[in-house]
Amino acid sequence: FQDQHFVHAAAAGISGALSSVMVRERRGETRLRRAAFACPAFCLLVGGAAAQKGSATFVMTDAVSCQTSLEALNTCSTRLAAQTACSSAILLNSTAVQQALGCEGSLKDCHTKCLDNLGLFGLPVNSSKIECTIQEQLMKQYSGNPEVVLDFKEDPGTGLPKAQILPSNLAAGSGFPSFTYFGDFQRCIYGGDMQYCLVEGSIEKGPLKLGALMGLCRPSSCSDAAVHDDAGKAVKTLGLKDFKTTCHRAHDTLPPLAWTTGQIAALVVFVCILGLAVVGSALQHHRKPSAGTGGDTTGIEGGGEGQAFGAQPTRALKRATLTFLQAWSLPRNLASFSRKRPQDSEVSFAALDGLRVLSTLWVILGHTVIWPLLSIGYDNSGMILPPHGRLTELWFQIVPGGYFAVDTFFWLSGMLGAHSLHAKVQRSPSLLSPSGFCLRLYPMGVLTRWLRLTMVYAFVLLFTQTWYRELGRGGLLWSASTTMGRGGMGCASSIDNDACKTHWWAQLLYVSNIVKTDSCMAWTWYLACDMQMFLVLPFLVLIRERAGQFCGWSVLAVVTLASVAANLWVISSEKLVSDPVLGNLGGNANFMADVYEVSWMRAQPYLIGVGTAWLLDTILARGGGGLLAGGARSVAVGGLDQELGAAGGTGPQPLLSQDAVDERPRQRRFGGHGCRGIALALGLQLMSFAFMAFVVLVPVTRYRCSQLTDCLSVDKAPWSPMVNALYGSLNHSVWALGLACLMLLCFLRAPGTAWVNCLLGAEFWQAPAKLTYTAYLLHPLVLVFFYCQNDTSLQYLDATLVSNFVAFSTVVFLLSFVVWLFVEKPMANVCAQLLGSIAGKGGGDEA
């Protein structure tokens, strides 16, 4: 494959062989003249054959010019080596060489006979066909040339050593398991009469499955099919499977837009959204703010939605229309975005703002490294992967530790959902009756939550399946479908594909992890799990409120232990590597599908969040006159008021912001007075950090294996099968317990937690916290766009990680602000008014 190395090696080989001939001549061994010439010829024959294995072999095509060009290109290296060897004046002046060649007189005659004799040994050279043009040599250099090694093993049939060609990055002992050889895309397509063809495939080494990408610079006269056939033998030799070839030319023009029905419909939706924003802003500008709204009008004067849908249909319709239009007002929504929530007196949920933002950034950090590793691949992936990569270093565990940010979201959802539902049923005990629960609390809670999550989600889904692919058209890797392992993290095809267009309903019904549409917006598995968990939450609250706290805690404990046991059983019985990174690399890895993305497997943090809310409610009830002391309260999340009266509640979405929390019970001291309370608070705080640090940092020991394939095997990994199963079944619970303890201390303003509340509860977190849900939905689109526009091999560097993370985070939150302003917030306003009217009371402004 490295043709220039072969040229030098072949020239050196023939030089050495001919030198041996001259020594033998001086010893009188002239009888070996023919055999002496056979040595360099054989050297060229073997080297040429090896080089031709790396080059695509000639396949007959209808295009004569393509056939001629490919044939010349495939024999270019051999002809260069022969020309170099047969053009040495020192060697050709040797009497022994002249006798071996049968030439006398001029060096030109010896040069001609040297080439002709090499042709007799089967090499594609002769005196009339020696030229290897500059263009052919450039096409060789612009192609991606995999470095290979030869592993000689005995052939059972002949007993002779037989060479097996292996890509050097997959050879035994290699620390860089990758197969990305792009060559030089730009120089090839602009080099004149050349085209760049990308070969995609997959390659396996034991349990390891890699995506394979290799660039070939070929004559522009050849069709994609001709290049595909030409590359077939080399691809087969390297062991690539399911390969395809796509060619790019400098003069290629992008095909015209198809203007599908979906694209037209999406464009109409986008235009309507812009129109509504303009009209709503104009109405907001010309209407006087209503009293008591703080300048944030609803378009309803002198009453709420109950009046609007009263006895005067015409007036009611007018008010409803104005309310709907003003929900899209940009000034109103900007005011809501910049409005700060007042600080709480004692029970502080402000720390949740910083927790949301930092957790979202943690997810982006992890995907900044992991996404290309599992898709287009790093050229130096060994710098990340075991046995010597960054994963074996303690500080780097912060990157794969980003997977625990999802557990944080689950915990937040369970805690806020249980807190909200408890407050609701305390205000309206009738919701616990069979009719109240079945007809009001449960269906309205599910509907409210579905509307709140789905509106912006549907917008993103519509955009990805219609216009997203158009953004990167023409990019070298944009349409590449190669992925590393089972993660489903490719380029545009991992976002806009047939699975999404066929099973879009599974995404919007939050059953994508059950229908198994993991190739459709794979990161949204979290939303499906979270929604499925919320469907169970009202029943847990009902059991606690109707059967008593003991029964509620017992059921919660049993369900949590059942989830732990299910993880332990599946991981042990299927011998799964309980690691999201390593679990994605194996060719038959099922960890993500069978454990990581299954709601009942991931329910532990959610259930612990529910328990945290119950414990907080109990503490407040005993120490401050009850959670609801001082009147009814509401916890508004993401701008959607959770206090919908008798209509029922919703479990707040943890990725969304908490716009208003009014919690003002009487003052208390944590743990009583004096040193006991302080010591208890500090001890619990240290224990919390210890729990969370343990599950994040301890995997460094599992990555320290002798070779990568050992890390992918449960039986050969540094961890025993039992330790592997225990960590996989308990790590989510341990993280959630540590987080729950720390946040509970912060809620109660326990001694020693002032710095946590100051850090996570600062006012500057409140605005970006409102963008976290949209940021989670959009961040893969940004990563894929930038990574898949590359036309060179991707290199991992620590400095590049930092710069990419900062750039990606900035772009993601800027785009999230635009989507929040034009889509998420207006739809939240509309949903709040709609649900308020259904509940038979004024929706008002929902913050």
C-alpha cells in the first residue's frame, strides 16, 4: 500500500542481489548468471504482487479510457520500481549483469533487456511500456493507503509459510484500532482529470467492530460502478464487509431540491411560525398591558379564560384569538426569558437551575468525544481507547462520566414530579377518589406532560426529516453511513433516515425504545424512558396518599430493588460489558439495547428522586407546618404552571427550567442546634460527594487491560464478571443516592452547603436553564454537522477537545435560544391557556 516504500525497497533489493552477482563473478561462479538475475526479478515480483493487493485490480468495463487508466494506475508502482532498478548505470556496467541479461555494448540495450527479462517473470513491465505518468503517481499519493503488515502462517496443504495481509492498526499489539484512510480529498478533486471515491465498509477483529473509511483517487473517466468493482479485490483482501463506493468530482453540481411533500409542509410550518411571531409582537406593541401581569399580557382584559369562554361566543372567540396570537409575541417571551425568580426564604430549589445547565453541558462534553469515536472514527483512536489511551487516566473519567448526567435528569424528573403531584392532591383531596384519579388527575397529568414535551420535539423531528440533510449537501462524509459498533452514531443518515420517516409516531408516543427505532434520533431514548416512568408515578403517589406512607415507601423500595435485580440478571446472563463506551464497540454488543435504554432498567434514579420528594415533604411537614403551610403553592417548570386546579398535575421535565417556586415555610435549623447538626450535615455532604465520585472514577480500573479486545470480553477484562454485573446494576442507584443527599441538604440550607447553593443557585443560571431541554434535542445536530463536514482524518487532541466543547456548547445554546423564543415558549403559552380552559379556570400567564 505504501508504494513509495515499495519502490525504495525493490530498488535496494535488486541492488543487493546484483552486488551479490558481482561478488560471485569474482569467485568464478558465473554459472549462476541466470539464477542471479532471477533473484532481483523475484524480489520485484513478490513486492509487485503485494503492492497490487493494496491497489484495486483491473476489472473489465465498457469505458475503454477507464479500463486503460485503471490498468496503468494499478501497475504504476511496479513499473516505477522496475524502471528505478534497470536504470542504474553502475549495475548495468557490471560484466556479470551484462552476461546475465545477454546484452553487449550500450547501456540502453542493457536497460531494454533488463525490462524485458522482468516481464518474463510475470511483472507488467517491458521495454515498450515503462512510463508511469506524474498524474498516475499523484493519484497514488492522494489515495488513502492503509499501512499493512504480513503475518506468515503455515499453510496446512503445502506446509509452506503463507502471508496474511493485516492492516497495521488492527494487527496484534496495535494501540490504534481504527480504519480511516482519507488521503487528500481537496488535491485529488482539483488535480485535473481526477475524482475522489470514498469506500465505506466495516471490519471486525474478534469482538471489536470498526467502521472503515478509505479514499481512492481515480481517473475522472471512470464511473462509480467501475471504481467499486476495481476496489473489490483490495477490499476483500483487507476483510472489509458490506462496502460501498461514492465518488466526488470537482465539476459535480448538487442535485436540485426534490421539494418533497414533507419539505413543503415543513416550510409552511416555519413560515407560519414566523408570521405568528410578527403578528403577536405587533399586537403586543399596540395593546396596553393588563393589570397585575407585570407587563406580560395575556390579551385578556378583566378576567381569565373562564370569561373568555363564557356566554358571549363572539367576544369569547375574539379573546381566544388574541390570546393565541399574543402567545407568540417576541417582546413578551423575551421578558419571560430575562425575568429572574425571587430567592426562596429557606427551602431553596434554585440549585436545580445550575444542576440542569451543568448536566446538559456534561452531556455535550461526553458526546463531543464519544460521538466521532462511534461514527466516523478518530485516526488515533488509540489515544482514547484502552490499553494506553485517555480512558486509562483518572482525570479523563469526566468524559464517559457524562452518562451520569442522564441519571441526574431522571432523578430531577422523579423528584419534581412527585413533589408537584403531592402538592396537588393535598390541595384537592378529591383527586384521590376513583373518579378524580381516573378522570381528572391521571389523564390530565399525562396530557399536560405530553403536550409540554412534544411540541418542540415534534418541531425538531419535522426539521430533521425534511431540511436537516440539505444543510450539509456536498460534504464528503455527510451521507456516510458507517458506524463503529452498535451505537447508531453515524452522520446525516443517523438522523434523517427511513426509520424516522416510518416510525415517527413511535417517537411522538415515546415508545421508540420499545419499537426499537434506535437509528432514529438515537439520543431521544431518554425522553421515551422518562415518559414511561411518569406513567407510573401517579400510581405511586396514589398508593402513598391512600394506603399510608409505610405502604408507599414499601412499594417504592420493592420496585427499585426489582430494577436492580433485573439489571443484575440481564448483565450476568448475557455477559454484557456494563459500560456505555465499551458496550458500544463489540460487534454483538447488546448493552445499550437490553439495559441502557430500557425504562425499567433505568428507573432507579427516577424512583430515588420520588423518594427524595417524599422525604422532603415529611421533613417540611414535621418541622414547618407542612409543605403547603401558608397556602397553595405551585412549582412551574419550563414556564408551564403546574397548578391547574382540579384538572390534575404533571411530572415536571427535568431538562426544563423551574421558572417559579414559592416555598416559604417557617424557619428551622437542620438537625437541631449546635455541633451535632453541623457535623451531621457535613458528614452527609462528604458522603454524597464520595458516592458520586466513586461511580464516576472507579471505571478507570476496568479500562486498564492488556489490549482492547480484553476490555470487550467479560471473561478477560480486569473486572471479574461479578464486579462487572454489580457495577452495572448499582452505579445508577449510587449516583442518584449521592445526588439526592446533596440536593436535600441544599434544599434545607444545611450547614456547609452555602457554597453549593451559591454556585448552583446563582441568578445567572436561570436564563440558560430555560434552554436545557431544547439544547438536549439540538446538540447532536450541531455535532454531526461539524464533524461530518470534515474531508480529512479526525485527530483527537486534548486541546481540540476543549475548543470543540466550547464551540459546540456556544452554538447549541444560541440555536436553543432561537427555538425557545419562536417555538418552545409560545407553545408552552398556548398549552397553558388551553389546559387552563379545560380545567374551567383562568390560565393566566404561565410565567
